[in-house]
Amino acid sequence: MSDRIERLSFDQLAPAVQQVLDARVKRLGYLGEFFKCAGHQPDILVPFMEMTEALKHALPDRLTEVGALTVASVMGNDYERNQHERLSRKLGFGETWVAAVEKLDPDGAEALSDAERAVQRLVMAAIERRGHDISAQLEAAIDCIGADQAIAVLFLIGRYLTHAIIVNGLGLAPPVPSIFEEETAA
């Protein structure tokens, strides 16, 4: 982790970033280290967060969470994975569903719907093959969720890959533990 990148406080963030993050910080009760670092680039961070919000409207919650958890698991981004585990639980998807997604085995994931398995296959193939030769997975996703949502999934992959590269590159520790670590500790 680089100590040469100052961790900004909420008050040090550009006003536009504060506006975009205010509700999130109030809801979570903290400003994540990702934002403390990424806040140095407000003209990039604001549209990044706007994209995040737009993706929530473009896809049903379950597909968004399949994509987010899959990218985070493939990329070893515990920072995002742990947060999306909690969000998935809050949305009522349950630990069994989260564990099924995180196994990264869509063919053996009985807890996932056909659409969720198709999305996970697309996400995994896109990352593994760097977007090349994924037409079979893309067509299968289109069959399940339609062309508009399949395009949204491709954008979602890019959004969560960006987050993973920044978090992993900066060596940021997750702000919260995995829901499965909580259960073990209890």
C-alpha cells in the first residue's frame, strides 16, 4: 500500500464528490478508503459513481449482485466482495445464494436461476478471455435477459474490474469482514 497517496477526509473531497457520496457515507457510517484515495480524481470519480447508480437501474438487483460478486471473486477483490455479500444479504438473497455465486461454478450452482448462471458465465469468460471469443456466452445471456441487459452486464464488468484494479493496486484492506467470516467468529 502506498503511503504517498494522501487519504482524504470527507471534508477534503471536491463538492461534487461529497454530493455523490453523502447518502452512502451516512448510510454506511464511514468513508471507505477507496473513496479517500479515488477522491484525488473528482472528475473521474463522479462519473464512475454515476455509472454505478445507472447500472442499478439497468439491471435487476440479483443480476447486479451476480456480476459484482463474480468480478470481485475472480479478481480477489475482498474489499468489494465483502460489501456485496452484505448488500446481497440485506436484499434478502441469503448466504446460500451468495456462497453459490462465489463458488464460481455456474454449472453446479443450483441456487442460481438460469439467467444468473448465464450472466456468471458471461462475466467469467469476459475476464478470463479479456473480452475476446465470448460470443457463445453473450448470446446465451441475451437469450435469458435480452440485449439491453446483456450490454449493461458488459458495462458492469468494466465498472467492477476498474474498482478491483484500483483496490488491488493500492493494497486496500476490506472495510468490513466477509459475512462468512462473521459466522465463523460468532
